[in-house]
Amino acid sequence: MKKFMLFIGGLIAIVVLLANLGPMVLLALSVGLLYICFKKFIRTDSTAAKVGWVILGLIVLSITFSNLYAVLGVAAAYALYLIYKNWNTPENNVVHEIKEDDDPFTNFEKQWAELNK
């Protein structure tokens, strides 16, 4: 049952990821352009160039906000990662402890076997 639910969740995550693949690319490009605008703004000394970089940065920022729903695609990619990671885990996580037996007869058998080696 666990694998079936993981499969259904993975199927839904793949559909959401593929539906948001284009906006995810545009979001990455616009964030990169916004970083470049910020770096150029910091490096310039003239006021006119700073105003130009601010105007260009605001235009790129509006593009970034228009593709903000692409975060759903990033969340779907993360969900796919978690599903892939949990696919081969055992269903019941019972930890078996190895108990050391204090019975003198079993300890004698172990010591006798060690002496015969």
C-alpha cells in the first residue's frame, strides 16, 4: 500500500513539475538577470546609470513576480526527490536487538568453541 501511495504522489508531482517547467525556466532566468542588475547597480558611479539599472531591475522584478507560481514546480521537484529517496525503505521499521545471553551454559559453549580453535 505504501508503494502505491508513493507512486500516485510521484505521478501527481511529475504532472505538476511538467506543467510548471516553462515558468521555472523563466523564473531562473529572471532571478539571474535581477542579480546581474543588482551587481551592475552597485558598481556604477554615475547617477544616470544607477537610475537606468533601477528601472531595468524593476522591469525584471515584475517578470520575476509574474512567474512566482513556478515555486509549485520547485516544490514538486522536491516531492519527487523525497519519493525517490523513500521508495526502497522497508515498510515496518522494527529494530531487532541482539541480546547478550547471561546463561552460564551458553557462555560455556562459546568459550569451549573458542578454546577448540
